[in-house]
Amino acid sequence: MLQIMQRADIAAYIALALLPVTFLGIVNLLKNKDHKNWLLFPLGITLTTYSHFLSVIIFSMFIFCFLLLNYHSITLKVIKRLTASIGIVIILTVPIFTQMFALRRSGKIIPANLTGLLNNAALTPSTLFLNSFNNASPITLCDVNIGIILLILCLICLIFVHKLNKLNLQMLFLGLFFLLASTKLIPWFIFQHTPLVILQFPWRFLGVTSFCISYCSSFVLSKNKLGTFLTTTILLCINLFTITYCYNAYHNGGPIINDPHSYNTIATSATYADYLPLKALNNVSLADAYKNPKDKIPVYNKNIKVNNHTSKLQKNHVSYNYNSVTYTILDLNVNHINKVTLPLVNYGQNYCKNKTVINCKAVNGQTELTIKPHQEKVRITVHLK
């Protein structure tokens, strides 16, 4: 709910939905049976790669830990399946990795700002517990928590730990391990200059924690005869806490995604230097761009330049669609060549289908149009690629 409602992070939201599929695949991969359910593992990893690459790294760490706990089950057959899975994933993800490596080698993309992030973004254990107990909706990324439902379920799992089978004991252990990994109890500053810095926020591990505790607690609750009334009560409480979370998120004044308009507002007001075209800096140093991108990077000033005249882009002059943005452009010179610079990020592949547009190209990371209109006001759709 944090990822989709407050962060508008559709990619990470989809990736979390794929974790159970990936886990089901790895569990079946470790079994010596001949059925093909283990193919869900490479399928899950492939779909996650296309959704949110960073989640692949987090899921891989989870899977690696799970395999370590089950090292005795790793036979020649399992190794062959793992090798085949890696091969399947590599083949199916060639298109996205080809594009990623090409962009990286070109040196035309601003790298992510990873300075000091890991240790600063790790959660304080007491804050994590209290926010979870209060079922608090995060106002800042330092307030991220697992919520009271998972906290209670975690306690239930510990109470009935003697009833857990081997798999669920492992899941409980991994859930608690990754819960710990999201906090400052782990000396994250040690990893600041290692590949782990790409994680950016240790609280990302809470997605794995949520899955592990949910999996384990579902086993515990299914093995205890609660009765229809108690089961219904528990389900109602879960839904009430969820509704409370939504209410708190909405009334705390923080960002929340509850309709397409609010998504567009949040998505288009994000100001980061990370992954922008390098030319978007326009002679601004990287340090200044990371520190204050909204003021330092021209694409964020929301100015539209028509010939030599610059003005603020009005909200009612722009609308957003899937992979395209439509602009209303005013004060054009009729039947003459006009140069229009739009505050729209361009990696060099944006294009227009409008007949009045002679050329669409990237200039300093923004989109520049060459237009020959038949009237002073035109609506032009720029397609993103």
C-alpha cells in the first residue's frame, strides 16, 4: 500500500506481487519431483526484471539465503534446474539488458545519487516498532513500517513456533532477518562503497519480511481451529486496520494516490537528478544537481519557450496519457518556422505525429519542436520512447 498509494511506485508494486510466484518456483525447484512447477522460478524473476530491476536484486538475496538454509537439498538435479533457470532468465531478458548496457556505455545518463544513502535511510528499531504498533501511515521514508497486522502475526508465529514445520521455521527466520536488515542495527555504512549501495533504502527489505511473515502466519492460523466466528472477526479486523491506514494517509496531509489526477500530479512533480539525460544538467555540477534539482535543472522549471519568449507552462495547457504528453502551445507565428522548447525529458527518441511538426529532437535533455502552424494556437502530442 505504501508503494502504490503514497510513492506511486507501480513498478515496485507489481514486483512485490510476483514474489510469491518466484518463491513457489524455488520451493518446487528444490523438490526432486519431475513436474515442471519449478519453471515458475525463472518466470517470476523474468517478469520482475521487466517490472523493477532493483527488486530482482532484493529477491535474489532472499532466494540466496533460502538456498543456504536448504543446502542439504541441493542435488545434481537441483543444480541443473538452477542452471537452466539462469539460462532462461538471461535469454528472456536480453532486450532489457541490451538497452541498459547501451545506455550505461554511452555515458549520457546521470548516475543515481547514492552518497550516504544506506546508513541514513536505515530505520531506527524503536521507530519501526512504534510506527508498526500505531499502524502509522508514513509521512517520510523514515517512517516506513510493517503495520500492526504483521506485527501481531509475527508475535503469533513466535508463540506457536513449536508447531511450525521446517519450511515455515525458515520463513519465520528469514522474515525476522530481513526485518532486522532494514534497521540501523546493521552497520550499513560499511557497505556504502560496495555494490549493495544500489539498494538505496534498507526498508525495501520489508517487502520480503511482509511476505515471509504472511506465509508463516497463514500456516499457523490454518493449523489452529479458530472457528467461523473468530476467523471472520480476524478478517474484519484486518480490513478495518487497512481502512484506518488509508484514512490516516489521506488526512495526514501526505501524498496519496486515489485517482488518475493525483497520480499525474505526484508523478510529474517528482524532482530528481537520477537517470536524467546528462545534457539536462546544462553546465550545472552534479553535486548541485543532486542537492537541489528543482532549482538547478532547467527541465524542472516548467518553462515553455516559444521562439525567444519564455513563460510558465500552465496546468490547463498540458495533459498526460499513456506514453504521451499533450501540450497547448500559444503565441505562434502563423505559417512561419517556430522553435518550441518543452519541459519534457527527452533521451533522443521522443517523436510527434502532428503534421505541423517538422522536427522533434532532444536539446539539453528537453524536447525541442520545429513547428510551422496554420494558427497561433495548436495542440501537439509528444510520444515518449
